[in-house]
Amino acid sequence: MKKTWAEKGESAFPLPAVYTPEGMNAHRQEYGMSLRDYFAGQALQGLLCMGYGKADGPDGIKYGAETAYKFADAMIAERVK
């Protein structure tokens, strides 16, 4: 069975479940956003600073988002080397 990104631990800012005497699971586990989404968000900030997607209309915005995910995919690929 293929593991999800959350099961593989590839998430940004995950929170583990917390067990306390008051309850078996006082705080449920939160996986956070995917690492890919986090990396894309970081890349998008840089792209916006460079002028991508600001006033270029819907096509420019779409190009900026697509480019951000290309950067994110490249960063994830580089991590596994």
C-alpha cells in the first residue's frame, strides 16, 4: 500500500498526538500542510517579489503558481539525493 505524504512524515509543521492522564488523546494529531505546498509558498514569495503574477492578469497569476510548484517539486527531488 502506498503511503501518503503525511504517513511518510513529509509535512510542514506537524503536531504529534498528545496523551495525558485526563484523556487518551487530549490533542489529536495534525499533519500540517504538505511539504510541497510549503515549498511552493516560499517560492511564490520570491516570484512575486520579482514581479511574476502581479499585474499580468489571470495568465500571469497561473504562470506564477505553476512555476512555484515546479520549484517545489525540484526542491523535493533534491532532498532525496
